[in-house]
Amino acid sequence: PGAHAVMQIAKDSVVSLHYKLSDASGKLIEETKSPITYLHGGHDGIFPLVENALQGKVAGDKCEVHLAPTDAFGDYDADKLRREPRNMFPKNVKVGMQFEGAAEGSDEHVVYTVKEIAGEEIVVDGNHPLAGQSLVFSCKVVDVRAATKEELHHGHVHGPGGHHH
């Protein structure tokens, strides 16, 4: 028995962390109630810049990463604003409601947010609500463990806090 080696975050380790996401002015956007878990090492589980900052950290470590729009949810794209006929929406449509739809010219699904109701037309925005914003991601590492073979094969975490099939 005795002390076991402290595991550092490295490729293919499973990382649990608490995080807060704030905008550039410090306003809190999102905060974890229970830790999130992701598979580290380029599996698209988390922003690449955050992954770089967490490399080599151990449980108990904290880090804060400032994300430019291109490192987070992308630049704001005015082409993703669309005007749609009102009859395509439910009667109770309100500004702020979200609808899933196909992106123009692709099969990709996009979440559109209703921005404006203008008579018989509805203006929807296909940008991520945080597109164009600089964000601050601050987190504390809760746990680090090696991924199982199955998790590596699937490219994501299984079990508590992970992905279920």
C-alpha cells in the first residue's frame, strides 16, 4: 500500500472538473453544480485551449483560460440571420424561443433563436448564443484517472458524468 502516484492530466486521461464560464465583463454565464467529465487529448470533449491549459495538471489544481470568440463558439456570422414566414412557427412563438432546423445548404442541425417578430415574418438567428463573445473559463480539477479501453475506443467517457449508450 502507501501513497500512489498523483495522476497528471495527459492524453487519454479522464478528467472531472468544476467550471465557471463568464463573459469578458465577468458576468457569470454558466456554472457546474456537479463536475463534468471529459476524455482529454483531442477528443473534442472541451475547448482545445482549455485542454492545453489543463495538460499536466493534477486533482486540486485550478486554471483560468481567456477564450477569444474563435477559441470558443466562433465569430458572429450575420449570414446566419434568417427571415422565415410566420406560418412556419407555432402560434405562441416568442422572442428568445429556440427551434432546431437544418442549416442552409447542409444537413447539419442548427439551433435557431427567435430574435424578432416582424408582422408575417420571424427573424431567427442560427449563431450560437455566445458566438462573437470573448469568454473566461475558470475551473478546478476534481479527479484524474486513466481512460478504459472501451472509452478510448468510443472517444468519450462512460459511467457517472459521462456518455451513456
